[in-house]
Amino acid sequence: MSRRRLYWTSQFVGWSIYVALLIVLNKLEEFPISVKFILNLITTFILGILSTHLYRELILRLDWLRIKIVALIPRLIGASFAFSTIYIVVHRIISDLIIDDFGIDFTILELLQSALSVWVVFMFWSLFYFLFHFIQNYRIEEIKNLKWQAMKNEIELNKLKSQLNPHFIFNSMNIIRALVEEDPKVAKDSITRLSNILRSSMLMGRKQVITLSEELQLVYDYLNLEKTRFEERLELSFDIAEDTMNYHLPPMLLQTLVENGIKHGISKLQEGGKIHVEAKTKDNFLLLKIINSGTLEAEKQGDEVGFGLINTRQRLQLLYGEKAEFTISNLPNNQVLAQVKIPDETLKYIIKDESTSY
């Protein structure tokens, strides 16, 4: 059943129950069921539906479904009493002009007493209306959370596969082993860098976002370790603006793109190549560029070549939606450009670690 149909069904059922209660009370008081009484019941039913519908329009127009309950309660009390008073006045006028029952002359005290009794009905109507929306919104949020958790689990699996390439670790250990006798100092530095990378990988896995400064430290360690492996075949350059250091981004996002450039670009070139990392800001966005030697092979985007890139897109979409952008393309002179655009709104998307959310 659609929400619109459910609303009107609830209106008819609710006011039918109210009219039925009036009939029961009339029976208990042993009053006769006259034509005038029936006409008054019909008036009550129609006016009830019309007045509460107008009341609902006011709620929607003023966007009361979004305000906090502390601010909502006095608004509901005032608005429902105003509608109750209007309801009583209109009901009395109809009764006098059409039914000729009550008489249009009545005191302020009578008006307030009648309005107060109808006000209770309006408050019950408000309670059920807002309770329905609360339950509905709770269910929507619950579904969104379940989708988030499922997507998070899937992305975590992908991230584990793409964070550290087993071949990279294997090659690094072989290089370090060879350096132990040839150059113990370099071997020691390489072990330290590899240890930093492994430790950072585990620590960052617990965070939703980190600063660019933290990410760059990991990238420096990673590239220096790769420099030990490639030696003169790998040229590194950086252009990092100072105002970018405190911007936030998903952990290991930059490292994944740098690793992708080396693994699928530079490592396939016999003469090696260059990798350039750039970070700037523009209009409250963090702009990252990674340029590496090589060629983007479009036909391989579905396999492991595109795995880290798919991971990157998924995480950006999850955190920022359409506000973030990621592109990768070929440049002239056998170069590949990967670009990431991240809004400076990361702190709004931080989700507490599961270890601290109990």
C-alpha cells in the first residue's frame, strides 16, 4: 500500500472510530438517535477529516517532521488548539444553519470547553501521525545502516586484497636479504620502512579517514622502499602544497594509486620511469594527482589491474557520494594520470571505530 493511500485509509478509519465512540456514549447516556444527531455525526466525520488534513498540510509546509521534539511539542499544542477552536466554530455554524440544533450564540467559556475536548482528539491525532513517521524513518535508517554495513564489509575485503601486494613484500624481503651483507645500513633502513608500512596498514585499517600528512608518511616509506628495489630506474618527485596537510582522505587511498602506478606502469618498463605526486587545494576541495610512466591498458580494467582503482571508487562513493571525483587516463609521452578530488567535509562522514561504539 502506498503512503498516500495508507494516509487516507487511516483518516477514514480513525474518524470512523471516533464517531463510533460518540454513538456509544450517546447510548450510555440513553439519548435517542435522532436525525439531527446523525447529521451532527456526519458533520463531525467530514469536518474531522478536512481539519486534520489541513493540519497535516501545515505540518508539512513548516517542515515540523524534521525539528527536535523539545521545539515540536509547544508548536503542536498551539496549532492543534487553534485548529480545534476553528473546528468548533465551523461545526456550530453548520449545526445552526443546516441542522438547526445548537444555535449560533454561545459563550466564550462554552467555546473553550468544546475546543478543549476536540483539542485532545487533535493531540492524539498528532501523536499517531508523528509516531508513524518516526517508525517509518527508523526503518529507513535501519535499512540504510544494513546496506552500509554490507558495503563496508565488501570494501574491507577488497581493501585487504589491494592494500599490500604479496609480490611487493616478497621482493622487498629478497632485496633486504641481499643487502644485509652488501650494505647493512641500507638493509636496516629498508627493514624499518617495511615495518612502518605494515604497522601503518594495520592502524589505518581501523580509521575511516586520516590526514594527508599521515598518508604521505606511508607513501614516502613505500616509495623509498621501491627506490631500493628499482634503484636508478625509479625517479620520484613531489609537489605538495602546505595547506593540504590537514585535509582528510580515506586511508591508503593515495598509496594504492601510487602502488598501482608502479606495479602496472613503471615495473613493466625495462628502463624504468618516473612517478610524480601532487597535492593542492581549490574551492575547499583537495586535489591529488599521480603521474607515472607507462600506459593504461583499457582491456585489463576488469582484472587485478583495475582492482585498486575499483576499491578507490567504492570508498570515495561511500564517504562522499557524488561530491568526490576519481579519474584515470593516458597522457602523451607514455604517461598515466590519476586524479582525485575530495571535498573538505570529511569530518562529517567520520564513523567511530567499532571498538569504541559499544
